Amino acid sequence: MVINSAKSARKCPSQGKASRTPLTITYCLLLLISVAVTSLGFGANAQKNPCDGVIAALGRAQGDYNRARSARIVAEGNLNRAKNNVNSIASRIKANEAQQNKAEALLDQLKEEKARCDNANGPLAPLSGNCTTVQARIDKAKKDIDALRAANQKLEDQRLAADMDVERYERELAAKRAAESAALAALDKAKKDAAGCRRAA
């Protein structure tokens, strides 16, 4: 297209004076301007930096690494929270078991007290407490122990689920670390390619 335009432009000055109307002169000027602009465009393309593609690849590699690193940091946070949750549940289980021990010890004492009440006419009579409420206190102690055991079972279920979360987040973190490592290797290669291209340019 540029060659044809140039040929047409060269024909303009060769036309006779009779044909050099203002319209013809304007046409020739526009044609010459078009040829000049097109030539400049080809010159700009010819001078395009050969490293542009390598630099663009470096930018993409940097972006991929940044995303991989962010994903790894998020995975680490998820794993840490999961581990903290396991530790928190374990602490609550320990506290629950301590409460159960106290409640069971109290129940044993109440049973002894009831036995003394049942033998009020025997030699243990002076040691007997308030025998009118001992059975109610035994019933309450048993109810408290049942509630503590039920709560402990729920906590055990929660700990099992939390342990599974830890395992899942450990696998996820391992995958994110591998992805980050691969992205870093690609970034290092892109940096070397870019440096080599600049030196060669």
C-alpha cells in the first residue's frame, strides 16, 4: 500500500500545467503527507525495542510471584488459627475434666453423708449432716456430672474436627509453598532473561 501511494505521489509533479487545478494540487499534497506518515510509522516499528516482550514477561512473572506469596501467607494464617483452635479446645477439655473430678469427688462425699444419715441410730450418728437435703444434693451432683460429660463429648467432637482442619491447612500450605517456589524460580529466570536482553541490546 505504501509503495502504490509513493508511485502515485511521484506521478503528481509529472502532470501538465493544464491539469494542475487546486483540487489536483490538494490531492497531491494529501498523498505526500500520507506517504510521509506511513513511512514514519514503519520507521517506528523498525526501531521497536526487542526487549519489550522480555520485559512484559518479567512483569507477568513478578505478578505471579506476588500472588503466590500472598496465597502462601494466607495459608499460613489459616493453619496458625486452626492450631490455636485445637489448643483452645484442648484447654477447655482439660478444665472440663477438672470440673468432673471435683463433681465426682463431691458426689462421693454426699454418698458417704447419706450413708451416715441412713445409719443415724448407729455409731456414725454424731457425724451426720443435714440429712433432709442430702438426697437433693446427690441428685444435683449427678446432674452436674452428666452435663459436664455431655459438654466434654461435644468438646472432643470439636477437637476431632479441629484436628482435621489442621491437616487440611497443612496440605494447603504445602501446595502454596510449592507454588510460591515455582513462581520464584520463574521470576528469577525472567530477571536473568531481561538482564541478558538489556546487555545484548
